[in-house]
Amino acid sequence: MITYLTFVSTLAGIYALLALGLVTSWGQGGMTNLGLVGFYGLGAYASALLVGGGMPIPFGWLGATALAAAIGAGVCLITRTLRGDYLAIVTLGFAEVVRLFELNETWLTGGSNGISGIPAPLKSYFGAAYPIVYMVLTWSLVLVAALALSRLLKSPFGRALRAVREDEQVAAVAGKSVLVLKVQAFAIGAGLSGLAGALYAHFTSFIAPDSFVVQMTIYIFLAAAAGGVTRVPGAILGAIAVMVLLEGSRFVAAAIPAFDAVQVASLRELSIAVGLIVVIQVRPEGLFRSRNQLSGTR
Amino acid sequence: MLTVIGQSLVNGLIQGAVIALPALGLTLIFSVLGFINFSVAAQMTVGAYAGWMVNSHLHWPFAATLPVAFLVAGAVGVLTDRLALAPVRARSGGQTSLMVAVVSIALNLAIESALRFSFGNDLESYDVPVTRDFRFAGLLFGPQELLNFGVALVAAAVLATFFTRTRLGKAMRAVADNADLARLKGIVPNRLANLATFIAMGLAGLGGALLVVTTSVDPSVGSRLVLVVFAASVVGGLTSLPGAVLGALLVGVASELSLLVISPVYESATAFLAILLVLLLRPNGLFAGVSAVRR
């Protein structure tokens, strides 16, 4: 039971990192990253391959974060002159290409067999207590990211970013460099997704294309939306709520013997999808209303 | 070599003509309602299943299944639009169209999950007579593929007639062109929303049925094909109906030709590449001159 709870809490922490990334690019910057899972998978594979190639684990994580951020910046730049809808399409396509690459470049990614035996940091040192150590490590990173983001979003950068989200022209007239702000926010979001992927890879020590299903993007959108798309603490609570919903519905559905495994899985996905629709319809502000973040001393 | 390229052209045009139907749907919704409806993917699957049901269970001939695919997907499209998307669309604000897009991708997953719950993950095949390809001018043609091509052409022609000859069609084009001006002339854009959604999703469903008849149906067949549909729309400029058709033909031919040099597993990647190239070089679409509507 403890093992299960530790596993789920670690996973919730990874989801929280993803949701924090989405709050930055979607909530604060108004850019929809429908290819979230692509950046997540990219980070996982990048770190697994870097560390597999002999790099120390922290460098693998940094490399994964940097690579995801750089590609995020590139994706954002491609659609710079266009409506936000185009970014949504491009990111969706990006995730599909990443999936195809993971699946078919067997020489690098192992194809559908994936990569196994990804080392975990300091595992031999902690022994049986290791899962708990990794959970604490994950949540420490979540905390660091959350604190850094809160500071960043309260700073002039955050205000300018929200101005861009509300009205790019007005922000441009006020002398803000719209493009730079958008690219930065999107890259931060993508980078956090990459870091989350790296954490996942070294946590389960095995990754395959099946670990990064398209539906995960919707889970994280629900996490971010449920907590209030613009709020840092909301993203963390939202991620926990989504994890409870995912795991809870597993038990509820398993208790109904009339359904087979495929039906149970589809019910879970249906509940997440309907959840996201309902949250956006009924409580667009989420649990945490967006604070009136005007300039001032607060 | 020339024959190989010729064969790719033929296959690409046939595939492109069918892809044009969902691409027209996507473009129509974007033009009239102003948002990207990602649930087009699931509606393709809805149409494919609807056709398969009456074809394999009720033993209707293939041609008779196509109106069913259109009507069921159209009806499901309108119903889900009313339930899920319309309440969000009614909000005002700069972020509305992106919010609706996010809800529509959740809707896509909801419909796909509902289909998976009902039909399972098995591959289902249409019950159509197996026919032999025939050779003409050194190129191979499949009778079923040619029939699909014909159906797509007829559907596009009917659509073109509707938009140029009927009052409703003209009103819809007026809304797409400039919603405020259309309102001044007494057209109520919201009243056209249901009709536009019905036609668009019906086209997606029809396209879905045509795309799977020679292969098989499963709950995520639409999601696998959707990137090509998006590529067709984007290449066509996202707001031009003729552009969507030309875009679909171009993407169809390009992806068939690309198979000569890259592995078939990367067919969707060709579509992504087409999107990137168009956005980098001609962001308003390759056919922006063709009755384009700017937004």
C-alpha cells in the first residue's frame, strides 16, 4: 500500500510540473500547447539517451529541459505572425511527429520496445527507502519550480506577459516586445514539460512510446483548468485532483465486473474529457480565481 | 520511373479528394464560427462506424451507407456542439476561440472514448466486394478508390452549388466574410451555426467512411488521419473552401510522392512538414488569392 501511494504521489508531482508549465504558457501567456505530451516524451527520451551515453544524471535532466525549451521556442517562432489557433495545430502535429520518431527510429529509441534500465540517481545508496527519496526529490523540484514561477509571474515580466495575453497590440503600443515575451513563456512551459519527462524516465527506469499517450495532454489541461489556469498553487492542486480522479476511477470501474478492461479504460478517459469540458463551462476560473494582478506593492 | 511517379500522382489525387471532405468541414467551421474544431477527428470515426453498422449489420450496399455516415456524424456534431462548445463560444473575450479549441479537443477524446466503450478496440471491416484493380495507360486503378473519388467530387460540387446558388449558402459566406456586416444585413450568425456544424461534421463523417472502406475502422482511426486534414486546411489558408480542396489534393499528392523516398510510417510527418513549410513561406495559405477570407 505504501509502495503504491509513494508511486502515485511521485507521479502526481510529475503531473504538477507539467501543469505548472501549462499555467505559464496557457494560463499566463494565452498560448495553447496541445503537444504537451510531445515535449514530455522528448524530455524523457533525451535524458534516458544522454545518461545512457555516459552523462551524469543531473546533466541528463538539464539537457532534457534545455532541449524541450529550445524546441518550444522554435515552435512558437514559426507561428509568430499568426493567430493562436495555428500554434495549437503546430504543437499537435509536433507531438505526433515525436511519437512517430519514438516508434520508428529503433536504432535510437528502441522502437515500441522502448528503453529499459534507465539508472536512478543514488539508488544503491538509499536501498529500500529509495522510492520515498525520489518522491521527496520530485516534490522538492515542484516546490522550487512553483516558487520560482510565482516570483517570475509577480515580476514585471509576468505583468507584461499577461498584458500580451489580453491584447497583443496594446502591449506592443506600451513598448513591450510581444514576440520575446511569448517565446520566453512558451519555452519555460516546454522546458518544464521536458524536465517532467526526464523525472518520469528515471523514476520508472523504462520508457516506451506507450508511456506518452496523446490523452495525457488532456489530463494536464484538466489539472491546469481545475486549479484555475492562471494560478501556480492551482496547478499543483489540480494535478493532485487529476491523479485522484484517474486512480479513483480505476478502483470504481474495477468494482463493476460488467465491464472489460478496454471499457474501464475508456470510461476513465471519458470522465477526464467530460471533466475538462464541465470545468471550462461551469468554472472557467477554476478553484482559484485569478487574482487581480495589478501593479502595486502586494 | 515515370510510371511510378504517375501512379503516385493518381493515388495522391484520389486520397486527396477524400481528405478534402473533412478539410472542407474544418475550414467551414473556422470560417463561419471562428475556431478550430479538433473534434473533426472523432466525427470522422463516427461516420466510419455509422456506415459500418448499416453495411455489415443491416447489409446495406456501400453507396447507401454514405448518407447514413453523413447524417449521423452531422447530427452527433450538432448535438455535441450544442452541449459542449456553444456555451463556451457564447462568452466574449480575446481568448474565447482558443478556449473553444481546447474544449473541442476534450470533446474529441470524449467521443473517441465513448466509441471505444461501445465498440472496443477491434478492427472492423466494411463488407464490400473485393474487386480487381484495372490497368489504364500503364497505371493501376482500384474500382473502389475511383468510386470514392467520384463521391468526393459530387459532394464538393453539391457544396459549391449550395454556397453559390442558395440564400442560406450565400448568407453563410457573408458571415464568414464579415460577421458584423452580415448582421447589419439581417443575418443572424448564430442561427447559421447549427447548419454550418451539421454540414461540416457530415462531411467529416462522409470522409471518414470513404477513408476506411478499403481498410478498417477502429476508435482512433480519425485521430490518426487528422493531421493530414489539418495540413490540407492550413495549406489552403484555413478560411478558403476552394483552398481546402486544392490543399487536400496537394497534400495527398505530396504524401504519396514522399513515400518514394521515405518510409510509409512517416506519412503523417509529411503532413506536418507541409504545415511548417506553408506557415514559414506563405502563412495565409498557398491559394490566398482564391476567394480568401482574411481574419
